[in-house]
Amino acid sequence: MLDSLGQVLPHAARAFGDRTALAIEGRTFSFRELDELSSSLATSLVRLGVKPGDRVTLYAPNSWEWIVSYYGALKTGAVINPVNVMLTPAEVAYVTRDCGAKALIGSADKVAPALAAGVSGLTAIVFGDSSVAGATPFSELIAKRSSFEPVAVRPDALSTIGYTSGTTGHPKGAMQSHRAVILNGAMTAQLHLKTPHDTVVSALPCPHVYGNVVFNGAMMYGLKLVMHPRFDPAEILASIQSHRATMFEGVPTMYMYMLVHPDFDRFDLSSLSRCTVGGQTMPVAKMEEVEKRFGCPLIELWGMTELAGLGTTFPSNGPHKLGSIGIAIPHAEARIAAVADPATTMPRGEVGELMIRGPIVMQGYWGNEKATREAVEPDGWLHTGDLATMDEDGAVFIVDRKKDMINTGGFKVFPAEIERVIAAHASVAMVAVGGQPDELKGEIAKAYVVLKPGAPADAEGILALCRAELAAYKAPRAIQFVADLPKTSTGKIMRRELRKLDG
């Protein structure tokens, strides 16, 4: 196995040479070209003063420049700080100060506002030939092709500081080793049988750990990666057809948008051999619809920033259980712990907190020992914050996030359970359930529903389905039909934002 992420492209250039590595917005790059471009950038970064251990922030939408910057910085021995494009300039200013970034690389539309918001004391680089005061054009730094020998670093050295979403207070920087990121990409690729014969289509953001696993796995195993800067259902369907893609990797909402696209049946998806879905639980009814209409298995996966990617999934060449996030990936362990006592393992089938241990677990939160101690037990088990069960085969089933649980009249209600039932209604394209304050019960469940095009707003029918399938205390007390649901950059539904839709 490779020792460092800086070795990924040199290895790929030797193994796969002029094969197409990346296709994006009409341009293609071979493995050799990406290696050469990243070496040119690495040479320039060293000339600008970037040293091993320095933090380099990447702040841009998906692009070929993002990939080149990622591997170019890693070749110098620097530490990557990939930033979610949805972060505001003020949030980026906090992140760069918190990790002590030496350089900020990104698109002009992101870097310019960040500099104006107070990001200072670092080397700023903007993609293309863009002119931004105080920043160097990226094109100048890669204009002269040069070779570069990746700086030797230990596998357990820090490679990445990935900041969490920051749902409470400031975001925390999860520290990931080279070994963790490489191992996650490699184990995922092997479980899903990725080979140089595969073409994978993805619109997952590069800074997100799911997107990171996808592009690192593609580079390590010689896949053709067709990367989209943003998700558009028609563009993705057309991309799968034109590139004869063998895989699509995405989050539940991406599949749901494609399923309801009026031209879905006009696209030829017969090249697909398997798809993956992660980032959030997906109702089984929708998973079954995907498998039927896409004509291939849908493999669920689960992960988090603190794991450098995946923690669980199913092998694509074996049986998988719809509704389960899979089994622990190789070299990692998973167990269900009692919420009140993490040292106690729950019996199979009973609800507790999912915990993960192994070399993929983060080294801790950057500069935050208190948060690290709260997240990682002394014996290495990571608290995930997800409530789950495990069956006799070791397959894990997510119940819900601990923080999303609704307490109604003393009963625990999990939004995901209600969402699975409502998603089976013929009129429903997407659904999210959140808690609402209630004087009598403390909280009640409310469902926010996006209808399929032309479908009737059948609130009574939805409520009747819930009453038939769920215990009385679990049934939502209100249904609101909405045009869309609040989502993150990856398409994950943000339940904490649902109340802003109330009307």
C-alpha cells in the first residue's frame, strides 16, 4: 500500500499512463497529465514557501484544478484543509485562522470574498487567469512543467484537517492520517470491485469525505472519473448514458430527483453495474425503486468526517440488505453501545449508539482536546452520534441521529422511521420529518413533503398510511407540502432547517 497521498498520482501515472483519469465539463485528463500538473504546482508551492506540515486550504467547487491542487499540495508534504463551498467567507476566515493555513487555493468567486472577509497572512492562489487583489493566478504556477519527487512522510503523519459542519458552535477540524485516507479509499474500492474497466459518474463535492473516497479510489485503481461541478438530474442521466458509466455514486436526494425527472425513461442506463448511496438514510421503498428503474444493485454505505470516509458498506459482489448501511469495512470494527454506558455492548437487534474503532478513526480534533476526549474513548472507540441496531450477520441499521430524536409525551420517535413510511406513498418524491414544540406532549412530529410532478396533495392519505404502519404516538400530527427541502452541498437534508419552512 502507498505510504502517502502524495504518491497516489505518481503511482497512477506509472500504472495507467495515458488512460483517461478525469473528465469534467468537456475536458479530459490522463493519469500522466494530472501527475505532471500536480508536480508543476508542487514546485511552485515550495517556491512560495509551503513546507511539510503547513496547512493548505482548498475552497472551490469541483474542478480539475481542485484535483491538481489537492495532490500538488500533498506532494510537498503539506496538510490539506478541504473546505465546503457552502461555508460563508466569515466561516472560512475562522477555519483558516483555526488551522493556521499557510495558503488558500480556490476559485476567484470564493477566494476574493474570503480575502475581503478577513482571511489574511497567507498565500492566496486563484484558479485560471483571474485577477484578484493579493492573489496569484493558478495558471502561472502550472505554466512550466517540472518534475517533483513527493516529500517522504510517514503513513501515520497528518494528511488532512476536515472540518465538521458546525451544527453547534464553531466547526471542529478532524485530523486524518495518510494511512486513514488511503486505507478508506482502497478498502472501499476493493469492496465495490472498482477496476480500470470502470467509469464512475459523480457530482459529490470533492471536499466532502464521500467525494474524497470516490476520487481517491478512482485515482488509485485506474477508473475513469466523470466529475460534475454540481448536481443536475438531467445532466447526470445524460452523462451516465454518453460515458457508458458502470457506476454512479450519490446521496438519496440525487436519486430521488432523477427518479421524478420527466425524461428519465428516455435515458439508457443499461451500462450501470452497481450504484452506491450514502450521506443519509434512504427509505427502502425508494431504494427498491432505484434498483428496478436503474437496473442494477444499489449499495448503501455510511461514513463521517471523523473516519476519513466510510465506516460500513456491503461488498458489491455479495448479498446486501436494503435499509442497512452494511458491515464494518476491513481493518475496522463496529459495535452498538448502550447510550448511557459506552463500555456496554447492546444485544443484537437492540438500539444503541454505533461506535467504530480502527486505523480509519481520526487522530483527534485540531487544537481541541476536550472535544477529542468526548468523541473518542480511551480504548479507541469513536462515538458516531448515530443510533443503530446490528443483526446476527453484523449488518448495521441506522435508526436515527441522537440529536434528531423527537420526544413526544415521553415516547422516543425517530424521524427516519416516519420518513420510510411516507416515502412509500405514491405521491411522495421526498420527505423529511422534524420536531415541533407542543404544550401538551413537549414535541410532536411534523412531515414536510415534496410531491412528484402532477401528484395530488393527499395529506389524509399520507396520515392514514402512517396510522396503519406506525404506532399511534409515532404518526406525524401535521403534514406540510413544500417545493423543496433544505440541503447541504452534498444534497443531505438538513432537519434543523425544516422549521424555517413553516407556513
